[in-house]
Amino acid sequence: MSQNTYQDPPKDWKGIAKQLGPGLIISANIVGSGELIVTTKVGADVGFILLWFIILGCMIKVFLQVELGRYTITHGKTTLQAMDAVPGPRFAFIWRFLNLRAEGSWLVWCWIIMFIATFFQVSGMVGGIAGVFETGVPSLSNPPGWYAAGKSGLTAAEQASSWQGLLNMGWALVITGSCAVLLLLGRYKFIERFSTTMVAGFTLFTIFAVFSLYTTEYGITAGQIAQGLQFKLPENFMTAFAAFGVIGVGAAELIYYPYWCLEKGYARHVGPKDDSPEWETRAQGWMRVLRWDAWVSMVIYTGATVAFYLLGAAVLNGKGLEVTNDALIPTLSNLYRESFGVMGLWIFLIGALVVLYSTVFISTASNARLSADLWMLFTRKDKAEGVDRASLIKRACVLIPGLYFVFYVSVGKPLTLVFIGALAQALMLPFLCFAALYFHYFQTHRALLPGKPWLILLWVSSILMTSVGFYQLFSQLTK
């Protein structure tokens, strides 16, 4: 890293605002499956009683997010490189047929399991987008004559189901293919602007939809809000625990965040770690920018999450509607229909398309970087030196959408796919908490150590997230 890459941090709010970005990118990722699908389902299932839990789930994770960012600014390393440095046993997977030896820390192997599960989750969102097209263009759902003639041995209902399955495969191919093309053409700036623009409009519409409920019989009362803030738990808590893994900054977004901080240039502007007063001043200044980035994004995704939850509790729970695989998008469209009437369906469909597509887009971009990082980590050092990381990322941007398509076609149940990823993220949270605490106590430069209030909140956040993760594991093992 050359001297001319260093950059003094901004000192006023205008300069800081110009340097925000990584948090906005992951906000676009957050307001997809976690908010639109999972959070809304929690509201539909239990009503207002878990409003406190939703708010808490959004707010407490920001401390972990900042700690992972702090490590990145200090050392200039990616999340995967950081996880590989966490102490503990290391495991190797040897595949002699391909002359492959994959070696990494225990935490990297735990992450790989979650990484695979997130492919199911994003595949579910691809299915959700296909459902948007199915609902918005119902005329295409009728099988054409030539197709029906070729399926003459089936009943009309079976022909329609078969045709719809083929049509959804086509939509899924268009979605994943276009995502790959956009990512091949765009770089960081494009990804930042694209994701921010897509999510901002739908979030504002959703908050407006909540206030518009006051003109209907489903208007939210002060008593319902008070009920949601009483720290009570419903009898069936499993859906809520699954939601905890993805609401706010989920485990996947926590891992994504340092990558976007690196691409924004925070660590590059600070420079390699040393004990000089100049480095300490730069590092403290860019940590201030990072904290602002994290807290601003927290306000955005918490507002969106609460809005989706309130809509689910007021409208879907009020109507007794259940969010299921078979009628996912038509059921969710009731969120806007009550506020905006017939036009609400189209507002919802456009908004759902924007939010789900932006999440698929950001997840693909983030997972491509993680895939390239994993490849470099598992490649022998003598071979890794000649590997172009940018080229690996481009290849992954093509391969990963293809895997989404395969996962969706293989399972075909969007809600189930999303919850598989949500459960895996909840189980990953305790391990990330351990890593963040290790980084804080053993890897943080003295100039970047936070005060005691922050440390207390970090421990509270870690204990709560660890408790949720272990409860999730216990519940699955005792089934």
C-alpha cells in the first residue's frame, strides 16, 4: 500500500455523509427476505406481541457489526481471513482425486455450512420474484394450446400446474441471468447506487402504508403498540427465533459488511497498522465514519422492519391469513391492498420485485467476494500468488446465480427455502459473537479501544445472540 492511498477522514457531517455506503448496501440486502417475508410472517402468526423482540433484534446486532468493521480497519483483512485467524482447532479436507487440500479454522468450516444454507435462502427469494410475475401477469398462467395438446393425458388442473412450474423456471432463469449480467458490468459505485435507490422507494411506501391503515378498519391503536412492548412471549416461539437470525443485520450481513468497508476504502485510507500518531489519528477518524455508517443503516433497516411487522400483525393477523409457500405473494399483497385498494396490489408487486431483486443482487455480489476469498484461502500459497482475485469474483458472479436457479428448481418452495437460510444464520450468531469478542480483546489497536459503556453493550448483545443461537440448536436436536 503506497503512501498516496492514505486519506484523512472527514471532520464534518457533510464529509461523513459522502463516505457512507457499506451500511446502505447491506440495508438493501436486509430489507429483502428478512423483512418482507420472515418478519411479516411473524406478525401474521403472533400479532403485535413480539414488537419489542423485533426492535431488539435489529438494534443489538449493530455492536457486533462495528466490532467486525473495527478489525477490518485495523488489519485491512476480509472477514474470512479474520475468521481463519481465530484460535482453535483447524481441519483439512483432502480430495486426492482432484489433488485438493482445503484447510481452515473451525470457524471457517462452521461458516461454510451457513454459506451453503444462504444459497437456499436467496433461491427462495428468486422464487418470490417468480411469484410476483405470476401474480402480476395472471393471463400467462393459462397453458397455451400447443402445450395442452402435448399434455393431453393430464387433467386441466394438472396441465395448468405443469405449465406454471415451467413458467416459473423461465422467470427464475431471467432473474438469475440478469443479475449475473448486471454484476459483471458494475463495480462498487454501481452496486451502492443501485441497491440504495431500489430499497429507498419501497421502504418509504411501506412506512406510508402503515399510516394509511388509519383510514381502514385495521388502523393500529396505541393499545396494540403497548401490547407489543410488554416483553411477553407467544406459545410458539420457533418462527420468532428463525426471524431473529435475519432481522436487522443477520449473520450473513455481518460477514458481508467488512467486505464492503474494504471496497469503500476505509482500511485503504487508514493504511497498514503501525504505532505512529498519524496512523492512530487516521484510524480513529475512519472508525468514526464507520460507526456513523453502521448507525444510519440501523435506523433505516429498523424502520423498514418495524413497518413490515406492523403491517403483518395488523392486516394479515387481523384477517386470519397465513403466509405459506402456495400463496406467498398474493397473501403478502394484502399488506398494501388495505391501504391503497386495487392500486395497492400493483404498488406491492413493484415494490416486492424491487426489494427481492435488490437482495438477490447484493447477496450475489457479496457471496461472489466470499467465494473468491474462500478459493484463495484454500489454495496453496505458491499457486495463490498468481491468481487474480477480481477474475475469481467475476466467475463467481456467473456461477452463483446458476446455483440459485438449481436450488429453486430442485425445491420449489420459496418460504421453506428462506427459512432454511434463516435458521442457519441464527445458529451462526454465537460463533460470530465469540470471534468479535476475541478481536476486541486480542486484536484491537489500543487507539481504537472503545469505552466501557460500549463494551458492556457488546457483551449484552453477544449474550443475547448466543442464547438465541443455542436455543435454536437445542430445539432442532430435541425434535
